[in-house]
Amino acid sequence: MIEDQGDCFQKIKPLVRVMNFTIGIALIALAVLGFFAATLQPLLFLSGLYLGLFGVMILSSEIELKFIEDYFNFLKTLLGRGIFYIYLGSMCAPETLYGLANPITW
């Protein structure tokens, strides 16, 4: 049973890599657009800067740069990437999500 799950993951691995690469490019594009929209709001500018840096980290981890492998080991594991993507999703969430305030925009 476990071998079947590993085989299944190997089949979808190229698709996951393409999706991660696309997400990284989208984050960088959103960061660049955010720089133009955040002229008077420093928190939006800082948030855009973080999103851009995280987008570069995602692209770098997909390209498998040595720097990322040395200093950001959590991006090499599925659990580490999953937690990282959940954090990015919380950063991209609107200010109020289901009536809860987003602590990143405080």
C-alpha cells in the first residue's frame, strides 16, 4: 500500500513542480503590482516585498539552488513546504476572513 502511494506521488510530481513554479512567478508579479499600489501605505509595501522574496524562494527551491538547500532546508520536505504555503496563504488572505482579523495586517 505504501509503495502505491509513493508511485502515485512520482506520477504527479512534474505537475506539482509546474504549479509551484507558477505560484512563485505569480507572487513576484503580485509583489511588483503591489509596489505601485502601495505608494502611501508602508505596510502594503512591506507585505509586497515579503511576497516577492517568498516568490523568489519558491522559484529557487524548484530550480534546486544550492543556497536554498543549505539555508532553507524546510523547503526540501513536503511538510516544510506545506507549512510554508499555509503561511503564504494567510499572508494573501483578505483583511477579514470569515469575520476574523488577519494578524499580519495589524
